[in-house]
Amino acid sequence: MPRRKAGTLVPLETEILEVALSLMRCGHTTFHGFGLARTMREQGGARSLTGHGTLYKALARLEEFGLLVSRWDEAAAPEGRPRRRLYELTSAGAHAAEVARADRAVAPRPQIVSERA
């Protein structure tokens, strides 16, 4: 498996940042992983999301890159449920989401060429 170039994000990571940016613009400054996954599915995305383990690994990488910050939710978790981690988009993460959105908007769409011309 080829290594990624320094400073690049995989599609799942850019999708996470874009959804986090849209949540932030709607007034939701923090989010948790399960809620993020639900929002991603509702928005028709999450093509790269194969399981919650995939999501949480991507969230951890984005935090390592300084694009997200996280903290434990201080609210008491219902009995039998683990505590939740709350994530927040950093200014660098918001910028990366904007760049990814702009790049996607100007990227040429693949054209289907018919061989029956």
C-alpha cells in the first residue's frame, strides 16, 4: 500500500472535515463520532466509512494533524454506555475543509466516452 504524501488527506478525512465545517456553520461547534457518522450517512456521503473503527482512526489522525481537537464529554453517560469524546474543528481544519471543497468544485468531472461514435 503506497504511503500518502505529507500534507495530504485521504477522502474520508476530507469528508469528515467538510461535515464538521457544515455542522459548525449550523451552530454545532462540537460533535461526537457517532453523531458525525449519522450526519455523514444522512448527507449521502460516508463512501469511505466502512465501520466506526475506520471513523475513529481517521478522527485520531485529524487530531494528530492539528485539524481537530477533542476532549471527554463531562456530561454523565447513561448507565452501560461509555463516555463520549467531543471533537471540535480547529481554524486549520476549517481552512483545510474549505480548500478541499474548492478543489472538488473546480475538479474536472470524468467524461464517459462512448465507443459507438
